[in-house]
Amino acid sequence: MTSDSHDRHAPTTTVHPVGSHGGAPVDITGKLAVVAVDAGHARIYCVDDAAASAPETIHAPDPSHVNHNIFHRHGNPSGAFDVDGPETTAYFKALAHALAPARGVLLVGHGKGKSNFSHQFESFLEKHHRDVAAKIVANVRADIDDITDRQLLRLGEHHFHIDVPRRA
């Protein structure tokens, strides 16, 4: 047994926000944000900017690979998303921290019922980060795997009642 074999199996809870192409995270301080969130990652867009910007991406830690495929029961006897696990809690906390400076938040997720991750995240915020939960204007269901950045920004403009789109 090598000295790092114990560390390899220990859960890691480090979550790093990354801007476009590995750059700095998007500044949403005092601005309106659209968040496309699922179990693997979240994309955060700023709707207030006059020019379209690349999203900030926050990846969910899953070192034990429990949440990588919630339909597969190996290592996940219930087959359900581990919403109370340490990796998920770290992911939710990182998202809450990233969204705290925003003026308003539109959550966009996919799925129905218990599989709708944006609803799970909103419930976490209502329980642990009420200040951030109070900024949520809507929680919308959409196909976030196929929706384009431009479509997400337009959806945000619609929900934030921005009459004249600021992008070409």
C-alpha cells in the first residue's frame, strides 16, 4: 500500500469556480444572474452586461463517483442522487457563495420532481442560505444540455423584465 492510497479514497470537497477558458470568475456583484445547474456543474451568466460574456462554471466534486451516474447503483445502493453527501454539500455551498453578491437569480434546471436538481439546490438555499434564496426570481425547467448560451441569456432577460435585449 502506497502512502497516497489512503488520500486517494478520502472525499475531496474543493470546488473551484472557473471563468471562460480557465480565466477569472464572472463578476455578478449587484447584477442579475442566470444559473443553469445540474448535478455535474453549474453555468453562471451575468444578464446585466451590455456585451455577451462567457459563463462562469462551477464543477461538482465527486471523488467517490457516487453522483456521476445516478441510475447506476454501484457504490450508490439507493440509486438516487446523494443530496446530503459531503460532496453535494460542498457544491451547494460553493454555488451559494458564488451567487451571494448577485442582485437577482434565475435558476434553470432540467428534470422532474426529485430529479430536478435546481429544485434540490433551491431547497438547500431556503434552509441554509436564506439571503441567497430570497434573490431567486424563478426556477425554470429547460433542457440545459441543449440550450445555447444566447437562449439562456434571453430567458434571463425575459424573467428579469429587460424589455430591450442588450445583445445583438
